[in-house]
Amino acid sequence: MSIQPAAAAATAPPGPNSRVAILRSDYTSGFLHSSMNYNAHVDYWRNLAQRVNVPSLVITDPMLENGLQSFDVLVLPSAISLSEKERSSIRAFLAAGGGVIATWATGAHDETGAWKGADFLLELTGADSLNFTERPPPWFVSFPSGKPTTAGAPGGFRVQVDSPERLEAKRLEVDGYWSDVNLFPVDAKLPANFEGALLHNSVGRGRVVWYGFQENAAVAGGDDKRMLDATLVDSLAWAGKRTLCAVDPWPAPYSAAAIFVCDVEDEFYNAAYSASALQKAQEKGTFFCVANMVKDDPDLIAKLKDAGEVASHGDLHNRFGPRRVLSQIAHLENSKWRLWQLGGGWVQGFHPPFDDFGDRTMEALAASHFRYILIGAEGNTGSNGVLPEILRISQSLGWFHRDMKLVSMTRTVDDDLHFSPLGIVGLDPTWIVQRALGDFEIIHALGGMYLFCFHSQGFSAPEYVGIFPDLINEFHRSGTWIATAEGVAEWWELRSHVAVSLSNNQADGLRLVVKYTGAKPLGHVALSVFLPGQFHQGHILAVGASPPAEIAPGDVDGRLSVRLGTLQPGTISQYDLTWTQ
């Protein structure tokens, strides 16, 4: 089993004279007394630039002091010691329209090692303050969506880093912040923008990206390294004023998603109350039913289906993880058959009882043709974000082999039974709404998927279902897509078949090519296009028989939002994108 990587952002080809300068500073290595460790940061950027076919040159302190006339981007990897001549050269480079990427405490010392403070870094980043805050490991950085530095790695993810020093920035907007493992700000008393770990900024005609930690600090490699590298590549492109384009996570015009998820277990008859509340609000939810329980109320499944989606919570409320694959398949098939008998249709999703599952469960789900699995926070051992993931599952038996896909959706916040350590009895509904919205606000800011998970013996009881209209109103107000789990799983799988590329075809213009290989037509696809600079107005024109497209209003950091018409399977659509400065 493996996770299908997210598609990288499309970038316009570099210009014929594009080059990146990477500073190897003797001033810094002398201060650190460890040239080997310091050189590892320089080599990391050089290898990264080579991997994405961006020409680069390692430069020295004297070269930087003499000025940078033939480069687009200057990378300052952990360059904590800079001379005044180097600072002046960097300022001139930005004034001329160059891009700078800095990591860690850039320029905190001069060439002699004397302490200079954070003034130069504050000047570059536009931050209000920078602080060396002592916090015990583990250290995590979470990344919101909608930023040019996360275009190739959709927001709503976090990485674990191991950096000897960490800086926290305070600024109105941040591209990444220091968080806990669940993507909440590491200091719960402060907002995320007081704990910034990644910033992008415009300085004169130039651009700056700053990381408050070292670029090679991702822990354990794997997904963390891949996602962090994606932000580094995006930073090279954005700082170098190359256009970036990425497929938005959610259908236009939504910026996040929310699902009402009910586990129908004990007191299963209460599920009818939450179903009724959702219907009155004209929204839908997903009801994971224990098949052998709900069979005792033959009318319940029809009510739940009218209010959204019926899915499986197993045939019995027993743990799945310890069972063999064939046993799990038998229990899954039994739950599907019983729910179909009761009128629930052919169920697509599964939530393991007690969040107990393993690789054998994934194999069993693929064999039983389930489309998705919902994983609770208690069973989350691999996800590092608040977006769905696509799992590739291979099954072999002798000469027989097949590859299947399964969409995995993870709850990262508490469900209703964990809202209070004292249980739910006597909880004030107003407090429940405030508590839920506190979780939702973080996930919404990340551009992720919020799962409001509750139980038939919990918030589905009649005394609590009054909270649903308040939550729904807030989701609507914040531009959130309310869907069933099946709807999200289908969207995420089809969206994974959209590929975008860019080519230069004129000044202030690009040819945008969209390839779609999904099995069904797909509408409401939106693209975020980060342009080389601020613009007055954008225009998009479909080429040939391509479906129409439009540009949505709004401009943040040179970002155009392009909304495409319905994409048909097996088609390639082309568009000419132009803009006026």
C-alpha cells in the first residue's frame, strides 16, 4: 500500500538567462565552527535546483559583496553571518527585481560574528517581530492553502522538522506556522500568525521567501521531506517570478469542505433526529451504520438515506484490526448485503469500529470494492494533513494481480464523545457549537476538510440536534462545501486525474493546457495561478473546442482564480491567459 503523491504545481519554463545564486558563506561557516554541517545546507539547495532543471551557481561572500547582475534568485541557506556590504548588495538586488530565499536567522551576526539582531531579517520579511522561542520537541510546521509557496503541495498539511534553532515570526499573514501534531498552533493561547514559520513578502520590485528553520530539517524523509521540498521548489519559482499554477483542492467556489458524520451504534434510533435536522436545513450527512443493530428498526435506513448517505460501520460492533483478510472481507460483505437489504443501497464507505484497522483492512476494502475509508483521530497513524489522500493497494494471488485505489479521509479533531472528559451529559449546546467552530476555524484556514463526527448515543440525541443549524449557517458563511463522505471521495478521486501545464506564448501571457483522464465528466474545477507580479486585470480565452473558462474576481499576491467549464474524460483543453499590469 502506498500514498499517491499530490500533483506538483505547473510552472512556466525558466527564461533563457534564468540562474540561481546559492551563497556558501565563509563568514557563516567560520562562526558555526562546522563547515561540514553548514555545507550540507548549500548542497541541499544545489541538488534541489538541479533536480528541477534550474541552472544554479554556488557563490562566495566576496562575489555577493560585489553585486549580483546575472541572477534571478539568491538563496541564503542558514547564512547567519553577513557583512554590511552583503546586506547592501541584497537590498540592491531586491530593488532591481530579484528574488531572495532565506532560511533560519539570516544576518543575525556580521562577518566578525558580532550580534546584529533581527533588524535585517525583519526588513526582508515584513514581520512585526521575530523570536527565538524555547519549545521542547517534537516540532511541526503546518501550511495553509492559497499561498504561492504551497501551490505544489496543497495546503492543509504539516511536516515534522528537527532544526537546532527555530524562529517564530509575528505577521498579519503567514504561509506556515509552528503547530502541534494535530495542526493547531503550538501555543494555544496565540493565533497562528503570531507563530509564523514560513513567510513570503514583496520588497520593492523584488520578492522574499523566508523559512524559520533549516531547509533540510524534515524528519524521517518520506512524505514530510517530499512535501517540504515541494514548498522549496515553489519558493524558487515564485521568488524568480515564474508563473505557478495548481488545481484547487475543492470545487469552485468553495475554499474548504465539511462533512456531518454519524456513527449509528448504541441508541441507534436517535440517528433519525440528526437526519431530520439535516433535512430541515437542506443539507446531507453520512451515517455509518452497524448493520446488525439497525436491522431492528426497518424504517430507520430509509430516513437516513433521505438525509444523505448510508455507509458501513461493520456488521457487528467489533474490532477489525486483528482479523485475517478473508475474515474482514466476509464481515464487510455481510454489512454491505444487510444494509442493501434494508434499503440503504450499495454502500461505498467504511468507518472501522473503534478506529481499529490495519493494512489487511485496506486490502479487504479494496477486494470488497469500497470507495473510501474514514479514519478517526485514534486510528490515525500515517496522515499528516486535513485533506483526503488516495491510497494505492496492490493485491496478488499466484498469477492474479490487480491495483486498486481507496480514498482515505482522516478526522484530526475530537468527536462528540471526546468533547469533554466528563462525557456529554449536561453539555450546553451553545458551548458545543463554540467548541466545534474552534476546531473548524483552524481546518478552514488550512483549506482542509472538517469532519463533525458524532454518535447516535451522542449529539444525535434530541436534546443536542439544535446545534446543527448553527454549524451549517457558519459553514455557509465561510464558503465551505457541505457534502457527504461519498461526494468528497468521488470528487477527490476524479480531481486526481486533472493535470496542468504552462508554456510561454507571449509577453504578459501564457498557454495553459489542462489534461483530464477521469472516468466521469468533472465540473467546477478551479485553478490558482500565481503571476509574476501584481496585475490590473486578467483575461482567459478557450482555444478551439475547449470548454469555456472564466476568471473569478479577487487578487491576492498576484493570484488569479480560473474556473473551468465541465471537463470531459480523455480530453485536453487549452487556454490563452493574459493580464495587464
